[in-house]
Amino acid sequence: MWRIFGLIFFGDKEHFYNRTNKTIDKEAIKEMLAEHKIGVGETATQVIRTKDNASDKFLEIVTPVDLPSLLSKAQNCRVVATTGEKAASVIASLTGTPLPKMGEHIECTTMMADGSQRHFLHWRLPSTSRAYPMKLETKASYYADMLKFLRILP
């Protein structure tokens, strides 16, 4: 994911990579996310990996995220973007909506704990995993399109 964000925001897929320590620069990532008001989270709190590989095909979702609780903590959240089919399927299931096509969004509503309804867009993006067979630049273009729509990017 950070290679995609580095490419989009800085024109450099290695922008968040610390070559000296061979790690990602977590502080730079936090600053960039805060500056652009982007939150990052998981769509499940408990999963079982049924095979020993990175493919989400072999993930069993035991406990999905508590979407109303998550949205109540992010009062200004207007988009939930999912990276990959499994994550998109979780949000679609929680909202009772169809799975958006790759690079597209649908309008969703979820019932909050206080009985109110919360409206947001569910945007489906490609998996950021290196195992997902799509060029990094192509993946980045999907993310950039969403960020342009949201007026985060010019």
C-alpha cells in the first residue's frame, strides 16, 4: 500500500522506504495520512488463514469489523475504500449491498448504535498485495482516481 501511496503523492514508489534500516518510515506515513485525512483499518477483527499463503482466497472471516462502531469514531468519514475482493465482500455483506466493481463505488447505509442511519460510499480498489497480479502503476491509477473524485488529489 505504501508503494502505491508513495507513487501517487510523491511520484516515488520507494518514498516511504528507509533504505538504511530496510523498513518503512512509519512516521512519514502517519504524517501523510493525517495531512490528507485518510484512515486505515481492517475489515475483520478475527480471521483464520486456511492455507499457508498470502492469498485472501484462503482467509476465513470469523469476526468482521463492527462497522457502526468504526464509523462512530470517524464522524467525518464519507468513504470506505476496500482493497481486494475479500475486504469488499465483507463490507458488502455488512451493508446488504452488492459488491462494487473494481474501481467503482456504491452508496451504502448502515444502522448506528443510536438508531440513526449513516450514509457513505463503498469504493472497491485492487489489492495492494504484491501477490495480486496487476502492475503497481495500474493499481496506483485506481487509487488516484478515487482520491481525485474525493478532491484529495488535484
